[in-house]
Amino acid sequence: MRKINSIHFGGKMILVGILLAVLLPVVMWLVTDTFSWLYAIPGGIVLVVFFVLFAIEMRQDNGKIPYYQKHLKDTIPFDPQKQTPVIRASICTGEKVAGFKDKKTGHFVEVMMIRNEEEQRRFMQIYGIEQISTEY
């Protein structure tokens, strides 16, 4: 399941919930001159579902290593005997990619993009690397 914040869906869910939970009952109260909780229930359900999904996302993001990187070490293994950890940096754009370079063939396996020092430390923490070189 895609995360609510990554697809910019959270604001829409809150808007629909507020419309159904507040606006619809008020309009019906003004039109019929009687208030019915029946009109507020669907909006309340939408808001409860949103907050439950949001709480799950926040729990996933609470770890030191983000949810999508927890199994990175299992997916892309690192063998220090055959590979060297390297950060490849572009001279033109400054883009940095962390990965492993095969000592014999020179083949580079990209693991993750590095946008700041924290991500570099996280990469080194995931793979237990103490020192890493940069190639341009």
C-alpha cells in the first residue's frame, strides 16, 4: 500500500471527511430545520480511517532507519572481500549515489541516493561501514 503522504492524498481525505462530517449535516439542518446525526456518520468514518492510516505511517517512520530501508541489507548484500563501498558523485550536477564497486570487474551496484550527510551516515550504519571513498 502506498503511503498517504507520498501520494499527497492526506489533504483530500481530511477535506472529504470535514465536508461529510460538518458541512453536510449543517446544510441539511438549515434546509430541514432538524439535525440528524445520520448525515455526520460517513464523514466521521472517513476521518477515523484517515487518522488510523496516518498513525500507522507515523509508527513506520519512527525508527532510525526508514521503513523502506529496513530490509535494504538483505535485498542488496555487501561482501567486503569482493566489493568496496563507494559514493559516486557527479561533477556536473553534484548528485551522489552510494553503492558497491566490484574489486575485480569494477562493476558498480547502486544502493541509494545520498542527498545529505545524514543519509550517508545511515547508509554506512545499515551496512556497518566505517570508511567510504568518493569517486567523481
